[in-house]
Amino acid sequence: MLRLLLICGVSLTQALDNGLALTPPMGWLTWQRYRCLTDCTTYPDECISEKLIKRTADMLVDEGYLEAGYDYIGIDDCWMEKNRSASGKLVPDRERFPSGMKMLGKYVHSKGLKFGIYQDYGTKTCAGYPGVMGHEQTDVDTLVSWGVDYIKLDGCYSKPEEMKTGYPDFGRMLNKTGRPVLYSCSWPAYLEPDSILPNYTVIAENCNLWRNWDDIEDSWQSLLGIMNWFGDNQERLAPFAGPGHWNDPDMLLVGNYGLSLDQARVQMAVWAVLAAPLLISADLARMRPEFKEILLNRDIIAVNQDPLGKQGLRVYNDSKHHRQIWTRKLSDNSYAVAFVSTRVDGVPYAVSFSHGDMKIPAQNYRVQDLYNEEEDRKLGADETFTTRINPTGVKFFKFIPVGQSEEDFKDPEEHTLKNVNFNTDNDLDKTVVVV
Ligand SMILES: *[C@@H]1O[C@H](CO)[C@@H](O)[C@H](O)[C@H]1NC(C)=O
Ligand SMILES: *[C@@H]1O[C@H](CO)[C@@H](O)[C@H](O)[C@H]1NC(C)=O
Ligand SMILES: *[C@@H]1O[C@H](CO)[C@@H](O)[C@H](O)[C@H]1NC(C)=O
Ligand SMILES: *[C@@H]1O[C@H](CO)[C@@H](O)[C@H](O)[C@H]1NC(C)=O
């Protein structure tokens, strides 16, 4: 009975209401790949510059990324002059952004893309450029006058007490401009590592997304560390994700140097289950076709963008055998299930799982391989599911309920209640009350 009540639970009632990020934002951001490259002599094609942004904007459109949903293009740190102007305004680097940000914003918009930029709620940005503190209103006005659609507000050189008022105040100033600006707060990422538990109720009321944890680096080790942290802390994070407000495990590494093809598929699958923002940070001009195929996988993007907006969970974590299962419930009453192997030995062993292991109701399914390697197959209510997972790899399937006849599945709600196996502690259907 208790479980039945939980299924009908209440969800987050107060959230930032700017009409944006109803599904996790998708786009491209400079940081992971380009960091703070400012030397355009040594790195002419890679330095943070209007040339890089325009070139990438062109490719987002020409290469099909925009069409697949990647509609934001963002500049992270290192775009400014080291000093503000005489009147206290932020000034883009004069050599690297000779046309100015307003013109760059226009260019980005002319391509049908949206314009993202970085600032920091502190005395300085992480890389030492002028921070927002003491200039809040000026900076909001300046950024909005450039046509900015997305602001990532970092948290270097700021104290927890200052962030507590600073992030909400900055958001209110953005709201008052009347321009809907997607607001990404790095706020909790500066609390969690110091074991200060963020109040995610307040953060979700004020921000569209928020970085919770460490910066991602271009390696499997970093990716796995982030996956483990999000899995280990999911009980207190997942309830706060939903339309308009998302946890952010950081940028996609797909297309860079550090991940194998299998490992890149792991990230895309787990980010889809986590309802994570999909922010590419790679050189689109050097994107290998097999990585591009991962980024443009329509079925996986559809999982990430599912309108229900329910963050999935790591429902199975067998450290001994290096196996994890990540499951997300979708709006059409199906389940996206990622089977991850963190083994580093060479055999893609065959492994079997029950419905209970996957935390999906014990019923019949049609099983669709989202990476399109296997034919669709059927899974009966009393059968186990067997698959082979490559070392440091993933198999990612959609489990679509099917009945003896289609009639059995007309009413998704009734269907769920009728078929949920109440012995499997189905956390995926439990909605935690957050007010
Ligand atoms: C500002 O906030 C109000 C109240 O939450 C909301 O209705 C409005 O859409 C917001 N406007 C912008 C531009 O974000
Ligand atoms: C920035 O301003 C400081 C004084 O506020 C000055 O000492 C410094 O030389 C200026 N730097 C540049 C690059 O103009
Ligand atoms: C978080 O903030 C909300 C709203 O201000 C408050 O009601 C709640 O008690 C806070 N939670 C914790 C754990 O401090
Ligand atoms: C899950 O497994 C990883 C290693 O694969 C381990 O580091 C972590 O502690 C496990 N978490 C829980 C909650 O068991």
C-alpha cells in the first residue's frame, strides 16, 4: 500500500520559471577541449576566439548537430580582457574577439543557434579574469545586451555564504531584464567537495542546471569517478531533476583523445539515463565518424530528452564483477537500461540479469538495442536477460512493454499498477516529495 502511494507522489513544486531547459540543454562548450588557450600564434585554430566560435557554429549547422538538437554554443572562461573598462564593464579580449560579443551573438543567432557565455560569481574567474562580485547589475546588463541566451556562472573566488545570496540575486537580475536566459550555476560543485551538503531545493528554485561535482577530464578514470559519484549520491540528487532543472555531471568527452569508442558509448548512454545536459566539447573539424555517430544517435538523444524528465538511477552495482546497470523510466512507459562493464580484461563475457536486477516490472518486453548492433528481441516476464558487454563498454537497450495483445497495454497508468512487481523495491517509480 505504501508503495502505491509513493507511485502517485508529488514532484518538485517550486522551480525557476523562465520557460527554458524543459529537457536537458544540448549544445557545445569550449572548456573541456580548449581550456584557456589564449595563444593564437601557437594555436591558431584552437585559441578561445571568435574564429573558433564561428567555425564551430558553422559546423554545428552543416554537420547535422543542430538538427539533432545541439542548439547552444557556449564560450567558457578566458574570453575577457584582464581589466574592466573605465566605466566598469566587461571587455572581450580585443585581439581574439575583434568584432565584439554583440556581433558574435548576432552571428550565432543568424545560424539558428543560441549563444552561451561564462562568468564567475566571485572576485575573479577561475582563470583569473574579472569576476562578477561587486559588478552584478553591470554584468547582467552587459551580457544581456550582447544577446546572451545561456550563462554558466562559475564559483571560483567566492565563499559559501556569498554564493548563498549571490546566485539567487544574479538569477533575479537576469529575470528582471525580461530576456529568458538559461542559468547554469556551478554553486553546488563548490560545496560538495568540502562536504557541505547543498540545499538542492533552493538551487532548483534558482537555477536551470547546476554542476554538482568535479570537472570532467579527458579520461576513462575521470568518467568512471564521476559516474560512481553520481551513482553513490543518487538518492539525494535525482529527486531534484525535472523539466527546467537538472543535475549536471559535466561535458561530453566524446570525440576527444581519452576515451575509446566503447568508453565514449558508455558516457553517452549514462548521460542519457541521468537526464544530463549534452554539451559536446570537442573539435568538430576533427571528429571521427564513429564518434559523431554516437553524438548524433537519435534514439539515445530521445532517451536523454524524454519529456517526463525523470533522472534515471544506477540500480545495480556489483563491484566484485565490475557490472553496473543504469535504468531510466520514460514517458511512454518503457525503460532505458544501460548495462555497463568496468572490467579491463579482454573478454566480453555473457552475463544474465533478472527484471529485478534491472528494476523494471516483471512483464513482457520488446527489447531494442539503442546502438543498433543487435536485432530486436523479446523478453518474457519470467525470463532472464542475457547480453555480452565489452570491457569498459556498454549495452544500451530500450525495454518496451508488450502484452499478449495490444489491448493489454492501452492504459499506461493502469498497466504499471497491474504489473509492477512490488517485491523488487522499484525505486524508479518512487517519487520523493520535495517542496
Ligand atoms: C521571471 O520570473 C517570473 C516568475 O517566476 C516568470 O513568470 C517569468 O517568466 C520570468 N521571466 C524571465 C524572463 O525569466
Ligand atoms: C589593470 O589595472 C591595474 C590597476 O587596476 C593595472 O595595474 C594593470 O596594469 C592593468 N592591466 C592591464 C593589462 O591593463
Ligand atoms: C532548504 O531550503 C528550504 C527552503 O528555504 C527549507 O524549507 C529547507 O528546510 C532547507 N533544507 C535543509 C535541509 O536545510
Ligand atoms: C559501486 O561500485 C563502485 C566500484 O565499481 C564502488 O566504488 C562504489 O563504492 C559502489 N557503490 C556502492 C553504493 O556500493
